[in-house]
Amino acid sequence: MATEPSYLRFFPYEQPYDHQREAMGRIYDALGDGRDVLFEGACGTGKTLASLTPALEYARETDKTVVITTNVHQQTRQFIEEASAIAQTEDLRAVVFRGKASMCHIDVGYEECQALRDTTREQVELERERAELERRQRELLDASQAGEGEAAEARSAVMDDLESIEDDLSAFEDRATCEHYYRNLTADIDEFYAWLYDDVRTPDDIYAYADRQGLCGYELLKEGMDGVDLVIANYHHLLDPMIREQFFRWLGRDPGDVIAVFDEAHNVEDAAREHARRTLTETTLGQALEELEETDDPRVEAARNVIETYRDALAATYRETMGPDTVREAEVDDQWTDLSIANEDRKDDLTLSFLRSYTGPGYREELERALELGRELDQRYEEAYKDGETTVRKECQTLQAATFLEAWFDEGDSQGMYPVISVRKQTDDGQDGLGDDSAGEIYGRAELYTCIPERVTRSLFDDLHAGVLMSATLRPFEVTEDVLGLTDAETMAYGAQFPAERRRTYAVQAPALFASERDNPATQDTVTRVLEDAVEFTPGNTLAFFPSYAEAERYYHRVETDAKRYLDEPATPANELREEFTGGDDGVLFSSLWGTLTEGVSYDGDDARTVVVVGVPYPHLDDRMDAVQQAYQVAFGGEGPDGDDEAGWRYAVEIPTVRKTRQALGRVVRSPTDFGARILVDRRYTRDAEIEMRDYAVRKTFPPEERAEMIDVEPEKLKFGLLNFYHDLGAYDGDPPKP
């Protein structure tokens, strides 16, 4: 009888599925070779355990740490459940790490917290030194009373040291410290760590425990990460270069001793791009100049010259750029609106404006002096806060401005970097830092936008021992490898594991919903009838997803049905709406495919039976997206007659859009006993479109097994398909609806 693989000791249930067992073996072997893994698995394939089980075993054998990370809250909860199940059957030290902002008991910022910690630690060290001197003083007193002549002289020296320390400690009466962190350093915390490692504790659990004991749970958690087997974290702990460096230090690990598992890995591209962007507002530039006015230093003139010239150039550029052909001033609101400043054959308009206006010995030289001054000022603010001279830890605006300007001039015209400026109106709530008197005025922001996330991710995956990237929508794998900078990754894909007869996928021959077609009354009538039929012939709840919130609202008002209608609107709590929707059994939810209800959210069983995707949800194709397309075209299109002239479009737009659609389709049929229908309403999804409108067809971008399940159907025939499908499953409660 064959011996079971050793990694199955970390599998907490009776037996893995066959495909899980295969995936575990392949992942374990890849980790042994130090190779990254791209793992696509449909809902129900057990991706999490198939990845965690071999990763934990390999880490245990080679003294490494596993970090599993996601950007979806529901997935974090699943990780905690899976890790807790493993901990019931196998010795496992696991922690769930969350950022400081949600775990601080006194609600201070990062810089202020750091200063508080340093001051508190200094106080505790002095108190410990005092306690040791007091102990020594008592010993010497006993010795001198016993007639030891040298003891009296030694005791006198100790008393002098004690007096000096008392003077130092008295200064802490006026210095800011943290009582929670003080207790971390002075109380017995063994009980906390015994409790922490006894199960997989959530950050909320840790916060509540620490709050009851007067401790700082965040700092205890950081200290407790050293030597653990598994850390459950958020994307930004690995994708933000600055946070990543600290995170590995808290782990007590070099990157090469870490195995990182990324869930919902199709989101890594956008998340990495977001973490790589740099911004600087006109507000910060103004605050830097005010800071310099209050500073007495010979470097002030140089710093002021370069920062003021850049600020004035920023204002001049957005004023010149706004107009009838771009963005009118009256159209600007309290949200950032982009203005294009990039040029193909020369530097961007903001840099050109700066260079035209700048007068001085050299902006690079003056910028270096501004950086030196900023670093020195920042250190002064740190010391002033520690010494109790200020009640808050002041941020150095000069350093922020100069650091950004250095990046702007060094990287602004690099391949894959997109310089852009944005404008918005100042608010009257003080959130922009400008005060009520400036409300309604326009101000600007400069930004360096990273088009190709490989600039962030390649170095990460090169440094890690290995990464396992898992998602239901990672294919095509070669595109994922290119975009993230992976080489020679192990790839595997497992399609739907549930009975095929319990699901149907329809591609409806409705008009192609190009933006120009969406206002056509005949098209709207067709889509409305399709939606009404889908709702009427679904024995339960229906999800309806659209390319935008505006389209969702349009059909929310057009569709006539006895089912209860729910409208998901932007900037509203989606979780409450989801709970209300799933609490009923005859409703239809209208939402945007770019909202928060289309991925990482399960609609199990009766929560939703049918999902309808209306249109192809291409993102808003603005200048920023054009820059991404161009960067991808240059990076992946190749040159010459054999080059791929559609690479930019496919990499930047079409493939992410189809992934978004596939994620939406995956909201229903979530278990072997579940059943449901998935409906694509747009002829670009149909087989005919591949012949009749080849340039616009998207069916070819779906994986082969998913294309094979798509049934083309005319709009008026959809209801018959749904009726037959649900009737054959005995899903109707009573007589089925009449077509």
C-alpha cells in the first residue's frame, strides 16, 4: 500500500478530492524547485487547502514561513476558518495580521506611534536601570553595615547614578508616552501569547483582549509573528515596497524564507499598480513653503526656489489644460478629475512648464539641498515630540514634496510611467487641509502612475522563495506571467467540479451593447424583455450585473416584475444590501460589474439562482487606460511584421474585462448540490460573433471548457431554455410559470 504524502497531515478533513490531491503534489514539487505557481480553479476546487497544505509542509521541512494574502474580506474569514481547522489536527502557529490604523487604542498616526514607542521604551529602560541600581544600592548598604570599607564608597557612586536617573525620569512627566505600549514592556505577557497561539485569533479578538488588559495588541502581534508557521495578511503587506520591508523584519525572515500564497490573484495586477503610484497635491506644496518660511537654515532659499517653481508650474499647467476640449472648470467637483499632460515626443507639459519658469543654479542641485533639509527637519520633529516639546508628531511637508519631485524628475519619462495631473474643488469640511475659506476653489495634484505592475511585482517574486497565485480567473497564464514578471511558473487549471447538468450558460443574441447602442430604444426594449424573462422563469433570486451603475439604474426602473427589486448604488454599504437581498427568495439585484458584489462574494444555494451579465463590461477608456495600453503594447507587442499589434488592447482591456465577467458568472452554483443559470446578454459572447463581427467578439477569450458550455439563444427563446432547465431539476415550487 502506497504511503500517503507527508503534507496531508496539514489537510484537516477526511480525504481531499482527486484534483486537490493532484494539485497538492504539483505545488509541493514546484516549491521544492523554488518555482512560482499559477493555479486556476473554479469554485469548489478547494484552492485554498490545495495551496496551503503543501506550502505548510514544505515550510515546516525547510524552516520557512507561509504568508497567505488577499484583498477580499470574505476570503480572509475563510482563511481563518481553514487555518483553525488545521490547528485542531496539527500543531500550527498562525496569526492574522492587520494594519495599525484599525488596531490602535489611542488612534494616532504611524509616525506619531513610532515616536511614542521610542519614548516609552526609553522611559522603561531608565526605570529598569533605576531598579537595578536600587538593588545594587541595598546590597552595598548591607555590605557597608557589615564593615566592608570599600562598600560605602561604591554605594556613594551608585547613589549619584540614581540621582542622575531620577532627574532623567522626571523629564518624562512632560513627554508623550503610550500607556498601552508601556504595559507591553512591563507586564507579564506570557498569558497573552499562550492565548494567541491556542487558536487562530482574529484582529478583532486581539484588539478586545488587549483593550481589556490595557495592552497594545498591534505591537504584541508584531512581536509574536517571529517564528510562526502561517501569517494571514492583506495584499499591501507584500505589494507595498516600504511596508513589505518592515513586514519581513517583523516575521524575522529574509524574503527567500517566505512562501507567499495570493488569493484572488487576478487582482494583483491592479493592486500592485495602485501601490506603486506616487502623488503630491498643491496643498502639500503650499504647506512645504509655509514650513520653509518658519525655518532658519541656509538651505531654505534653494528648497523654496525649486518647490515654489514646481507649485506654480502645476497651477499654470492645469489652468492652461482645462478648457472646452478637455475639462471645463464648471465640470470639476470634489472628486479628482484627470488632465492629460503626457507627450509622445517630449517631456510632459508640467515638466516643460517647470523648466521654462525655473531660474537658479540648477534644479537638481537645489532639489538635493531640499531633500537634505527635509530629512533634518523631519528628525527635529521626531526629537521634539519625543522630548515632549510638541503634543503631536509633526509631518515634514518639505521632505514629502522633495521626495516626490526627485521621483518625478528621475522616473517621469521612464518606460511604463505615466505623468498626469488631476484637479478637484476644495470642500468645506476641512478634509483637504485648506480650511472653509477656500471651499469651492480648484486645486491640483501631480501623479506618477505606474502602468506596468511588473515594476513592483518582479522584484517581489524574484526575492521570495516562491509564490502561489490562485484564482478562478487567471488564464491566459502567459499574460499573467508577462504582466507580473514571472518566469517558468508551474501552471495548472481545474474547471468546474460540480455536475454539469446542474448549470446552464446562455449567450443571448441581443444587440451588441456598444456605448453608442445603449440609448437605442429598440435595444433597451430587447434587454428589458430578456431581464424580465430571466426573473420570471428563475425559481428564486436573480443577480443582474451591468457595465456601470448608470446602466444598472436604467434597467432597475425599466424592468417590470412582481419580484422585489434591489438597486446597488455607488458609495453605499453593499453588505447590508446583500444581506437584505439574500434574506428573500424572489428578488432581483441590479448592480455594476465594477462594484463590490461581483467577486469574492458567495451567493450560495437559494441566495441566487440566476446571474445575468448585460453587455461586455469594458472599463472607462480614459487617458490613463490608454497609457496602460501603450505601455503593454511596447512591452509585450513585439516589433516588426511578426509583432502583435493588439497586445496592448488584449493585455490591458479585453482579458481583464473577460475575467471580470467570469467572476460575475461564478457567483452562482457554489456547491455540488447547488444549481443555477448564467446568462450573457450581448451577441459579442455568441459563436456567430466570431464570424460576423470577429474584431469585437469576446467568446474566444474564455477558456475552452467554458466556451463549450455556452448555448447561443435568441432573446425570445431564453425563457424556454430556463423553463426546461429548472423544470427538469424540479426547482419550481408548484406549477412552473407559463411562457
